[in-house]
Amino acid sequence: MKESTLATKVMIAILCLGVAVYLAIYLFRGWNQDIVTTYAYAYSLDVGREAAGILVREEIPLTGSGGYIDQILGEGVKAAKGDPVVLLYSDPSVLTTRQSIRSLEAEIEQLQYALSSGTQNTDASRLDAQVIDSIVSLRSLTAGGDLTDLQDSALNLRSMVFKRDYTYGSGAAAGELNQLVLDKQAQLTQLNQSLSQVSTTIYAPVSGIYSAASDGWEQTVTPAMLEGLTAGGLAELMAQEHSPDPQSAGKLVTGSTWYFAALLEDAGAGLQAGRSYAVDFSGDYYGQVMMTLDRVVLEGDRTLAVFSCRTHLADTAMLRLQTVDIVTQRLEGIRVPRRALRVATEDVTGEDGSVSQVNRYYVFTVVSSQAEEQEVEVLYSTDSYYLVRPADTSASSRLRAGDEVILNSSGVYDGKVVR
């Protein structure tokens, strides 16, 4: 009995030991063969040079006496010669009158919209359904963040409410709406007459784009001064300080072409006159503008570059001193993490028999269940990734966008079974 018990204990101990060894080997092999991968993908990158500069335009400053300014035209709006641009007031209470005028103008517009939509013989129940539909549509637009048709939807809802009120009020909705429009227009005329007696209107002397940002540079930087401008002259110009006229009422940007004079802190910046470059603005205005390089002046260790453009005039009318990125090259390739790139040093024998060492770059991709070495050429590098392309773009076996690349830094070789 004792011998049987001892033999059972020995067998159980051996079995437990075997299971423990098996689990240890399994876990070790699983941990040792585990690989970390990610996917490479196509990527494009703009490589540029940072430059500080100044925007130059044909501008006419607008001035007038009056402590309070009310813009008739919005920022960047085109004004024809003789159009009213700005109202000047000496009394702040006039601003309240101006606000009342705007409210009346909005009400008249809504009433006229309701009249134009038709009010006679309107089915009241159908009108209720239209009001509900307008509310639902407006709610959907705001919830979805789509503001493109928000103004039209709000105006339509107001007109439906007007029509509903007058439809329920009496059968002569159109006549009542028309009378209300006449009454509002009479009030508007009276307010405008009272306003004209205490305000001064500034009219556009020539056609141009109105901007409220008059900074005092208008008479200093002009397109005519760009012809003889040097890198040193631009540096001195940007160091100056200018203040707007205390009686400034904005400015008109005339002409269809504006310029950007840029100062680059290197000689021979690789820019070529006559070519178009993308200029990235990232300060007061965010956007990329295609501009033509008109003139390049090398001066010691600095370069003056003068760009011109015939678009985005309204968007940039408020800008003056700016720091931009001038895109000189657009790279397209495959983006891989820094951990995925390997470097191998090889000896290369030249024609004269001399031996030199060169670096060869490659990544490992997972093909079926094996690691496959793919040689690449590095186009650009950052702290987190490399932009590469296949060393042989015509090879059947090469790195492609969408390939699974291995990040493990050791224990991986060409042909190794990784899965």
C-alpha cells in the first residue's frame, strides 16, 4: 500500500514537472518570436524655407473726423468708385440708431420674403407642417455643424412664422403684410434722415477692396519701391515702426496684384525667378497661396525674394509683417517609423581600386509568414519617421504603400519565419 502511494506521488511529480517545462518553453518561444509591426503608407511632404517679410499693395488710406466708426462695407468687400464705405459719428448715441436701422432692414427683408412666397389661400394645417419642417431642418443643420445654408433656413423659418400668424389672424394676410412693410419702410426712412444729420459718410474715391486695418504703412511700402529694394533695405524697413492715423477710417486696396518681399537668412536659397512657389501663411491668416517669384537678389549671406500674386487679395488685405514658409520642394514617398529602418555599412571598390564605405538602408516586411528585406532610399527624416522610396522602383519585390513592416530591432533576418 505504501509502495503504491509513493509511486503515485512520483508519477504526479514527474507529470507536473513536465507540464511546467512545456509551459515555460512555450512561453519563452512565444515571447522570443513575438514581433511588433505596423503599416507603411503613402505620404507627401512640403519642404520649405522660413522667411520673414512684408506685404506690399497699392493702397489708399481713408480718413475723416469723428470719434466713432461704423462700417458700411464688410472686411474684404469690393467697393466701386463713389460707393459709401464708412459712417463717422461724433455722438455715441447714434450707434443705437444705426443698430435700429439694421434691425428694421432685417425685418423688412423677412416680410418681403414672406410676401414673395405667397400668403393668399394658404392652408393653415399645411402651414403648421411647414413651420415644423423648417424647425427640424434648422435643428439638423446646427447639430451637424453644417452652416452653409443656415442663413437661408433661418430666413425661411421666420417667413413661415409671419405667414402663420397672419393666416390665423385674418383672411387678408397679404394685405396686412404689405401694409406692415410700408410702415417699416417709413420708420426706416425717418431713422436714415435723422442719422444723416449727425453723421459723415466716407465714399470710395476709386474702386478697390475695403479693409478696416489701416496700419500706417500704406504710404511707405508701395509696389514702386520694390524695384530698387535690397536685402539690407528690407531688413531696415521691417525694423521700422509705424502707427495708423488717429483719424483713420480704414483703407482701400487698389490694383489686382499684391506682393510679398521676403528676407531669407542664407545665400543662394535655391529659388529661381519666374517659377511659382507655394507660400504658407500661419499667423493672422492660415492658408497656402501660390505666388510667382519675380525677383531674387543675393546679398552676402542673405537673399531678397519678391513674390507676386493676383489671387487671395481680400484674404490678405489685413496682413503686413509676416513670417511664412516658402515651399521649395514637394516630396512623395512611403512613411515608415524610425524603428523600422535598418542601416548596413558596405565596402565599395572604386574604379581606381580605392575602397570606401557606404550605407545601405532597408526595412523588413512580412510576406506570408516570413520576414523579407526591402532596400529603400531615404528622402527625408524627422524625429518620428522617415520618408522613403524603394531603391529599385521597377523591382517586382519592393516596398509598397500598405506593406506590413517589422519594428523589432534585433533577431530579424531575411527569410526568418515570424508567424
